Amino acid sequence: MWGMDRDELRSIQAPLKERYETEPEAALVTLSATGTLGEGVSCSVATGRAIAAAGLHPASGGDGSLLCSGDMLLEALAACAGVTLRAVATSLGIAVESGSVRADGDLDFRGTLAVDRDAPVGFRAIRLSFELESDASEEELATLLKLTERYCVVLQTIASPPELSATIV
């Protein structure tokens, strides 16, 4: 299907699942991201593969030459949802020949620019959509979507925000 079949995925995940059942603490992992404040209004983030320089979106004063962190959030959602969909499809034996995932988010920049105190800071709405090449039935696709939503880490984090804290050290 895409380089890994159901049995291979299950054989890779089975020992992890067994370990996490007997040692729940082993499943607790802290992921981290680090950014370095740059010149002007920018911050560079190491992605593990490259350095991503983020700055202001043009709607908030940026010139468009740097990545917008809102775009990066949607990109993380699209990537996570795409990987999760592939893993779920593989696990269920649903053939997905190809496809794409799209994340769209609506922002009101009056909030982040303090123009209107009643305007929200952050996304008002986020929409995730998939376009798939598959011979799967409507029922199989519905199950695929349901389980992708359930197991996508970024989607679930946005849907049910975790406890969050911010400090200056």
C-alpha cells in the first residue's frame, strides 16, 4: 500500500502495546520544541530536519518572507492527521492508493492586534478534510475518519486542550 502492510505495522506496535499495558509509565513521553529569538520579529525553530524561521503573518504586519506559526499549527495538524489516517488504514486493511489532507483555519486578526477586545485571539474554526483514492466502502471510510480523528494527537490536543503553563525563566 505505502511501504508497510498491516502485519508489519502490528508486529512493530505489538511489543510497544504490551509494554505500555504492563508498564504504563513507559508510555509517558515528553516531546519538546525549541526556538531561538531572531532579529526583528522572528523566531527560529529546529524541526529535527531543518530550521524553520517564523515571523508575523502579513495580516499582522509581516512581509510574508517568514513562516506564520498559525500556518505551522495547521501544517502539524495536516501531517499528524495524514500519518494517523495511513496507520489506521493499514491497521484495518483499508487500501488507500493516494490522497491529500487539508487543514484550514479562520483567524480574526483584530484579536491578536488588540483592535477589538471581543475578537478572539486564535483560530475561530479549523476544518480538516481528506481527499482519498480508495475503493473502500462508505462505511469503511466513515470508520477510517472516525478512528483518524480519535487517534490523531494534534487533532485531539486542539479539540481537548491540555493543561498549559507559560513562564519566563
